[in-house]
Amino acid sequence: MSASMGVLLGHEEPWREWHAAIGGGRMHHAWLLTGPAGLGKSGFAKAAAAELVAEPDVAQPPVEHHPDILWLERLPATSDDEKKREEGKPFATKRSITVDQVRAMQRRLNTRPTLGSKRAIVFDSADDLEKSAVNALLKSLEEPPVGSIFLLVSHRPGGLLPTVRSRCRTLRFRPLDMADVEAVTRALRPDASEQARKSAVEAAHGSPGAALRFIDNDLATIRKELLGIVENGDADFSRRGALAAAIGARPDRERLLASVELARTICAENAGLASRPVQARLIEVHAKLTRFGAEIPYANFDPGLAVVEIGGLLASAAAPKGSV
């Protein structure tokens, strides 16, 4: 989601807190941006960093090329992926933000900011830091250089070390209402069909990023087949065949990940209305899908077998015909 859409829609409270801190003259040195993935935390961090380093009467380069904004994220997995990134194509990434990246950042902090008095360091996301990188980061959070402000994006703050959380001021991001999510999809995906947009907004649960992924990966048909499996079962494997056709013969990892996330969402939606035995199965399948999704970016999966796995897990959670 673009930073401008994040500013306009749904994040008024985090912006109020941020602007009050900037205007108050005593800026906390580390901020933890928390909330489910897809709400626009990265877009907020981008815009907030640009505001932080801006100086009156000094021309500011774009955030991506600003010398006083350091952006740490997972790097491309291989040299081929590096080329894909440079060409604007989808690319695979490494498993984590490495300690070498953090140490390179710390070397930069030994110098003065280039264009002004402040420097922003963004971790997108802090959840991706490897263990040694977290320990290295802690040194900077404990003794921050003057003028250096850290912005840590986190989708799962409970997984961060308490020592990291305790050194940060928290900004909480809430799911947007459906009207705002619809406005984001209309602005950023104007060519999407009304049916695709409607399905995306319903499935997104307040996450504009999820809605955009839904549209980009053409998930409406996939959602229909996943719902059919969890609601009716798949004793003769026909619905799994339809699901495979909907996902495609050779889906890329992004499409597989989007399908897993959609299946997880369907489990969560149905668990609240199901009988206790079915609810227990849905919760178990949700956990298995979470683990399965975490493996997809790194494991060498056969796409066809991955689709069978997704469909099989949902089929195992389906309520038997006639059950309550």
C-alpha cells in the first residue's frame, strides 16, 4: 500500500502520536509499529522516516535513495534474484535479516547524517531478524547515536525479545473498515472487476495488503473451491481437482502463499460458527497451514503436491454431512 493511502485511511491515531512526538521536541529513539500484516505499517514507516529527516529549504531525494534513511529487509536469495529485483521482477529472499546487515548499519551510524541532523533506520520487519542480528541491534537500542531514530515494523511483536520491546515506544495499527479497504483497492487496482474487488474486501478482514494480494493473485475462484472443501468435504477428491485447476499447474510461490493464507482465513472464519469437534479440527488445521506456509518460501516444493496438501488439510477439517 502506498504511503499516501496509509496516511489518508485508517491510521489517524498512529499519525497523531508520531506528529505529537516530533512537535514535542523529545523524540523517543525507537518505535515499534505493530499489527497484523498488510495494514500499511511499512508505508507508514516510509512516510514517517521521510518526515523525520526532512530539513527546511533542503531538497530531499526519494526515500529509496535518501542517504539518511537506512532500510533493512531480507536481501535477495541469490545473484539471480538480485538481478530480478533490479529489473522489477518477483524474486526470492533470504530467510532473515542478517547480523552482517545490522553491523553494516551500525558502521553508518558512526558517521554524521548527510543532509540534516537526523537519521531514520527502518527494519521491515523486525520479526525477520536472525538471533545474532537481534543481539547486535540491542547494542544500538541501548546506546542510540544522537539523532538516530529506529522504526521497527512487527507483525508478531510477541515473538520479539522483551529487551527489544522494552526499549521501544509502541504504535498500534488496527484493521481498517471495509469501506476504507474498498477505497484502497479501487485507488490502487482500478482495473479489477467489481466481483474481484468485492471478494477481496470480504476476505481481507481489514487488511488492505491482503485485499491487494487477493486481487493480484486472482484468488476469487480459489476461495470458492477452498470454501467448498471445508463446508462439504472431498470424499472423492473432485474438489481437490477443481482447486488444483483454480490455482494452476505451475503456480509461483507467491500464489501458493496467498492460497495458504486464504485457507487459514477460511479456517478462522468457520471455527467461530462450528460445533466443538469441527472447531477443534479447524484450529488444528489452521496451525498446520501456518507451519506449511512458513516453509514454502524456503523449501523446494512440488507445486502440485503443495496444492494437494492444502486441499487435504481442509478436507480433514470438514464437518461430516448432516453434522451440526
